Amino acid sequence: MKLDIKAAAVDLTPSFKTYIEEKLLSLAKFVKEFDETGSADIRLEISRSAKHRTGDVFWAAADLRLPKQILRAETEASDARLAVDEIRKKLHLEIEKYRTRFVKPRREKKK
């Protein structure tokens, strides 16, 4: 799985980039069964929200491209790392929904 990060008005330090990679690339184990061709990738966009006048509010959005669908998650948080954590949780839930929709359940036949 490939990760593409776009940061606007946020300092993308090496430690923050490593944190993002650890969090989001850990989702690879959940999508490896769907990713036959190596085409699954995550595109993350993180920035400061312009909607709020007081304090820092960070907005994050991620697209996880899978063979039959694009899964999307968006969130706002008071810290950039909290926004990344929330994105990971939401993408994990979307992957579970995708799994139940496109993967046939395995059933054992009784004799």
C-alpha cells in the first residue's frame, strides 16, 4: 500500500510524517486480501481549519482507494495527531463495511 500526504498550513516534520505512516499504513493488513494488484493507496490531506476563529482546529481527510470502491473519512480535532488517530478509526470502520459488502462469508456445509 502506498501513502500520499498533502499538508497545508501544517508543519510536516519528520517525526509527524513517521507518526502518520505508522498509523495509516497499519491498515494494510486489513486490505491485503482486496489488494491483488497492489493498487490500494491512501491519500491524506491535513490542514488548519479556516472555519474557527479561536484556537487551532485541524481538519483531515483521507481517501483509501480499493479495487471496487473509494473509502473516505473526514474529521476535525484540536490536535493534528488526534485528527490522524480519528481518521484511522474511521477508515478501519469503512474497511469492515467494505469487507461485509464485497467479501462472501465463508460457510461450512453440514452433512
